[in-house]
Amino acid sequence: MADAGSRHKTRANPLFLREEKLRQAMELLFFAYRDFTGEANAVLIDYGFGHAHHRVIYFVGRNPGITVSQLLGILKITKQSLSRVLGQLIDDGYVVKESDRGDRRRRLLSLTAKGAELWTQLTTRQSNRIARAYREAGADAVEGFCTVLRGIINEEDRGRATRRDSRNRQ
């Protein structure tokens, strides 16, 4: 007997793959991204920061002790781009870079108290927006939404997006 997930996939109506439905999904993603980042952008402007700063703050806050190379792997940006943004965040007192005690060549990144405060301010706004949408959509829709998002993410990064870091359960 097939499990419920495989039955659902084989019985799915192929009309959801029509070009217009795909375009609609793309448009919804564009608008959702605009609004999801909009509230955070309003806060970031006051600090003189942009999207790149936000992503660094988010992932360092979510993964305290992350190495520079791990962060580069997540963000998929050049070392030069990360260096510029990270340098500003360190100079302004939002991020601290320390040597790994086990391997002095590795640099570990963590948020300072000031960085954690900004992380919370940004994350709370975005969490509230997602929670509101989740409540409106219901549990089944949330699960389907997460499945679709995982499917959009490059396969090699799916584990990064769903991994739970035991050191930082926020």
C-alpha cells in the first residue's frame, strides 16, 4: 500500500503546472519577498545597513560560532563582499570574530549584545508577519508551503535551511 504522500503526488491535478499558475506563483513570491523584507529594511536604513548586512546578522544570530567559510557557503557571495559587510558589522560592534580554540586559523562569528538586540528587532517583525500568514492559512497549508519552499531551494542547501542548531533554539 502506498503512503499518503505518494498517493497525493500521483493523483495531483497537472493543471497546477500550467504556465499561468507558474507565473502567478512567481509573482506571489516577488510580492511576498518585497513585503517580508520591507519592514526589516525600514529598520536597517536607520543603521545604514542593507540586505547583505541583514543576512549576515540573521545567520550569525541563528548559528553562533559559525565560521566565515560556513557563512560564505550559506550566503553564496564572494569573500570580498562578505569582508566588506562583515568588517562594517564588526567595526560598528554588532558582530565579534574570534579564533577557534581548536584551530587558530578558523574564525568564529557571533553577535554581540548590540547585534543580538538588532537581530531580535528584525526577526520579531518578520516572525510576526509569517505567524499572521500561517494562522490565516492553517496547518495543512503551512506544511504544503514549506514543502514548496524546500523544493525551490537548491538540493545541496536544503539541509542548511531545515537544520536545527541545538546551540541556538530561538
